[in-house]
Amino acid sequence: MEQAELLAPITRRILLDAGIRPGMRVLDIGTGMGDVALLAAELVGPEGSVVGIDTSPAAIAAAKMRSAAISTRNINFVTADPVDLPTDHAFDAIVGRYVLMFLRDPTATLSALRPKLKAGGYIAFHELDWSGARSSPPAPTYDRCCRWAIEALRLGGADPYMGSRLYGLVVRAGYAPPQMRLEAVIGGSDDPSGAVKAFFRTTFPEAFVSELERHGVATAAMIDRETLPDRMGAEIATLGSVIVGRSEIGVWACRP
């Protein structure tokens, strides 16, 4: 949830650039705990509607609880594969964040979703790309964690460079040539916005540690997640480094 809060302004700008506006009917695929669905619901307003879909019943249950807690009435959460979702009315937009990177064949999925989108409707996706992460002057702990994060994603079957592949993927799936946006968290140890510290805390989730341990790449003791943000922060302060986070890449394209 802290990561979702950090990413929300970037995702919002991508959705707005894509043309998400009041009154639209939006499908959020791979909704997880519903963060993007909740954001889309805010943008489409009470006259619009959002369907958040995920294959995980636990995630959908959590998303429903969060939505009910804030009395959001224009979202419906569904446990299903988005390709199999029956619908009588095509959507104005299909959106998602950090979902294509986990799919075995994202091109095929986007192609299969095309009939669920109105002609002239838009897809809009926010994906990451770790190739842009760096520090200057080099901060060894941060740079090592970036390499570990890439390896953990790769070992888990995800694509750590999906953001850079979005353009070709979308075109091959039968959509118009897309527009794109790239942003990244950047700053030093005294970043007044707090974004850098939040990035430190969310760079290395527990799942990454488990994946690295399972494959013998690193141990929990080597990583020490509890002290990792403080150690990284102290190091870049001592070195006077600036860190650049992974690239947050957005793509939006029209269905011809």
C-alpha cells in the first residue's frame, strides 16, 4: 500500500494523459487490492463505473473491503481472468499497473482484450523498467539492491524491463501506435518530499527476499530488510549521491 501511494501520482498522470474522464466505463485488469481501480473510480466520477478484475480471490476480497470502507459505489470487483470476463457493453478504457510484466504472453492477452473495448476506446498501462535505476556517485548498497531486485523479478517469472517493451507489444496486439510517458523517483538523502525514503522502503519487498533465498542468490541475513532503508539512506548521505529509481513507464493507445 505504501508503494501504491508512492506510485499514485504517476499513474494518475498516465490515466489523465490517456483520456480517462468522467462518465467512462473502465476495466482494471490485475487489480490486486484495487489501488488503480480506486484511482480510476475517482477520475470517472459517480456517473462512470469501474470493474476491477483479478484471478486471486484473496486480493479481490481485500479490494472489496477497502472499497466498502470508503463507501465507493462505482466499482465492482470480480474474481476471474479478464480474457474470460463476459460483458454486454464494451468498455471505454482498459487499464492496469504492474500486470503485463507478470503475463506469459502479454501480447496475446492485450489482443484478446481488444473485443471488450469500444472502437476508439483506449488501453492505458503503467509498467516498470529497471534499466534506468542508478546512483551517482555510485552508492554500492543501493546499486546492489537494484541488481537483486532485477534478479528476483526474473527468477519469479516477471519481466523487469517490461516498460521498454510496451510500444512494440501494443502495436503487435493490434492497437494504434501508442503514446508514452516516463517518470522516476530521483533525489538525495534529504529529499523533502519523502519520495526517496519511500522508494527505499518499497524497493525490496519480502517476496523478493524469498525468491532470492529460494534460488541461492542471497540470504535474508545478507539483505536485512529491517535496516536496509536506513543503511541505504546513510550511505547516499555520506557519499553525497543522487539515486534514480526504476523507470515508471506509461503507455496509452487507441483501438482502431
